[in-house]
Amino acid sequence: VQLQAFGGGLAQAGGSLRLSCAASGSIFSINAMGWYRQYPGNEREFVATITSDGSTSYATSGKGRFTISRGNAKNTVYLQINNLQPEDTAVYYCHALYSDYAGNYDYWGQGTQVTVSS
């Protein structure tokens, strides 16, 4: 599975950004896709996820401002971030949970920088 993320950049506080992530390869074995973010010097932290049946979950910090969704082809996932805050500044990573007879595997995209100016 390969993941390609798009949509990061510089935005002002109060604005919006939409991140996109496209999966390719053995996408039929992907059970969930989602987003994590990482601040400098910190571990990656969970932001949001959407399962293959459309169920979503969010980190408490992003509830109400973050919306995760899928494209019609279901190999693309989006993260809409509204009312951007300076604390949203981080590198955002797309994630896919792949499952087969051998087990579960995590795949990561290359990361996209989001910078929010106050």
C-alpha cells in the first residue's frame, strides 16, 4: 500500500484547510484510513480515522473542527480542518490499517506540513 498526502500549507487562524490522501496498491485489504499529526520532538498523535464501513472517530482535541471523510472510490480520505488554530501547526500523516491472513499492518504517507499563523 502506498499513501500520497496533499493539501498542507500556510493558513491563517480561523481559516480552513482540506488535506487529501490517496491510497494505491492492495487497497481492498485496507480496513481503515486516518490522520495523525506530529509536533517537533513529539510522538505522532491520533487525529481522526474512518473505517471501511464509514464509521469515524476523532481525538478529543479536534472534535467539532475536524471532519474526516472518504471519496466515492474509497481509496481517498480527506481531513477538513475548520477554524484553524496555531496549535494545529504540525506535520500531518496519512495512515492506513491493512489486514490480511498474516495480521495487521500500518502504512504511512510522507507527511504534509500545516502551518497556522495567528
